[in-house]
Amino acid sequence: MISQALDNMKARRSCRAFLSQMPDRNLIAAVCEAGTWAPTGHGKQSPLIVAITNPLLRNRLSKMNADIWNRLKVARGSEPAPDGFDPFYGAPVVLLVLADRTIPTYLYDGCAVMTNLANAAHAVGLASCWIHRAKEEFDSPEGKQILKELGIEGDYEGIDHLVLGYPAKEIPAPLPRKSDYIRWAE
């Protein structure tokens, strides 16, 4: 059992090219359920997972994310992404993780959920990629409006997105782990 779980974690890689085919809802639900079993500070369960399969909302978030990406790139002196760039890489599903800022461990809780989601996606045969900039999206007036439209009330911060789907090309092999990743203090 341990070997299977470790093998799954070792084989999981990020995918940056997805088919447009929508995964079966049961697979998406299984991935989301795995996210609910992530550890959270004092068991407070500060995160929420929003499973986005609506193409209009998915595309709206993609545009917001791309605009933020470009603003950050330009501010750092880099060239912006080309017009029409999709930071969700064509994935048909976006799992948005939010967390309640009033709980001190909310950021760590949300990241634990993200990790469970990514590992579960691989375990059920889906490809995924962790996408940043949800904080900026949902701190904006438009992001707050989206939360309102979804009926989400409270002081939630966007932790990040996990995009899901079937890979459009082969996913690269993992890089070797660095030699000093683990240090023992015996």
C-alpha cells in the first residue's frame, strides 16, 4: 500500500497541454473528495473547493489569470504572453481552492488541499497542473463578484487552481531529486 502511494507521488507531473474532452464527473468528484481529506490546522477545514466545469466561467477565470500574469511579467521587465494565451493550458476543468482568511493556518491548509488534489488526479488517470494567481483574481472586484455569483460569502482568499483533464501530449519524465534534499539530524 505504501509503495503504491509513493509510486503515484513519484510519477505525478504537471501537464501543460490538455485535450478539450471533459472528464467523467465521477473522476472529478473523486479528486475533489481527496482534497477534503487534506490535513488542516486544528481540523478547522478552512478551504473550499470549487469544481468549475462551466466553460464560460472557466474562460472568464483564464482571461483574468492571463491579465494578471501579463501585468506581473511586464512589471518584472519581461515580455507579456501572446494574445489569447490560456494559462489553464486548455484544461476543461478548473478546481479553485479558496480558504477562509480568518483561520490562522488557511494558507497552509489550502496548499495541503492542492497537493491532495494533484496526487488524486494522477491516481485516477487525469493530468493536472497547479496554476497560481488565484489570490490576485479573487482579491479583485471582479473576483469578489464571481464569488458572490457562486453564493460564496466570507473572507476567502484564492489559494490557487488545479486544472484537470486528459493530456494532449506525453508528460515529461520527472527530474532526478537533488542529492541533499533530505538531511538527517540524528
